[in-house]
Amino acid sequence: MSDTVSWNVHMSVREGQLNDARELMTEMVESTRGEAGTLGYEWFLGAGGTVCHLNERYADSDSAMVHLGTFGTKFVERFLECFEPTGLHVYGEPSDEV
């Protein structure tokens, strides 16, 4: 069995936040590129700019925790200003910490 952990986040873009959301997505992609153990990190913005999906995949729970730590310190406040999370699907067997 694989140690990989992945998730898909579904969200709505908050009204008036599309430009800020796009800027934040770019910053988060750049930040994630430097994280060891990241196997995939893709944003998908719907044509109308109101719906967004984020697919993330990590080599293991430790790698996922590194990413979540960075997210918590650098991005969470702006993320919640730009997006309204509407769904989360987690795949694999993440540790309890994840």
C-alpha cells in the first residue's frame, strides 16, 4: 500500500475577491514548489470565476504536514478572505495529525 496522501478542496470565490484569489493562487503555487514531498498541486478555476478546485498530493503524511504548516503561517487568513470552502475529499491513509 502507498503512503501517498491527497485531497481535493472545493470552494467558492467570495464576491469581489477574484483578482486577490488569482494572486493568492500564484503565490501558493510558488511556495509549494519548494516543498519536498509534494507530488502534485493544481488549482482549477471555473470559467465564471466563482468556483474553484484545488488538488493536492503528497508523498506521505509528513510531507503533507510540512505543507499544512506553511499554509497555516503564510496563507490561511488570505485564503479564507478569498474563498468559501464547500467540500473536501481526502484520499489515502493520512496520519491523525493531517
